[in-house]
Amino acid sequence: MHRRELLATAANPDARHDYLVELHGEPAPGTRMTLRYVPDRAVATPDGVAAYFGALSGTAAAAGPESLAVAVLDDLNNELIPRWVEITVERTLPVPQRVVIEDRQPGWDNPHLFARMRRV
């Protein structure tokens, strides 16, 4: 099974509204990842995300944070097709490093939601 297939999804309980989903995990020792997204038709299940993080352990250890962030972005865009998504990968060794990548559906914007996210 490809790691992307582990991202189990469920129907968005109310696709009329924009809301932020935030998930955290450690796909490899010393590598912390944060997934933030605004769902469209589907949401990721917590169990699916946990299994997905487990499958990333080899990728996270071998790839640099940039490659890992791009791979996760591609996987989420293919499985969830979120309105907006942001992936943050942080490592402390050999030096502190943080990579942030984002994407959004063409034409989608919600300035009020983004303004609230900055205050969090």
C-alpha cells in the first residue's frame, strides 16, 4: 500500500463553511510536522493521519525537510483536495530548521479566516 492510501478520509460534515483543521505529529525522531488545512468535500481521519505519519518515517529520515514538505503537500492535495493547505516541517538537528509550504484551490480565499489564524 502506498503511503498516500493511508490518508483515510470522511465526508466533510458541512462543506458550506470554511474552518481550519490542524494536526500534529512526529514522522521521525527529531522531525515535527504540522498539517493545517481548510477542507472541501473531505476531512482526514485522525487514525489515517497517524498511520500516514508512521509510513513517512523512512521518508522523513532520508529526505530533507524541503523534500518531505513537498511530498506531504502532494499527498494531501491528491487525497483530500483541500481548499487551502499548509505543511510545516521542523527539525532541531544538525541545526534548527523550519520549512513551510502552502497551496490553495484556484480562486479560493477567505481573508477573515486567515486574519483569525494569524492571532492564534
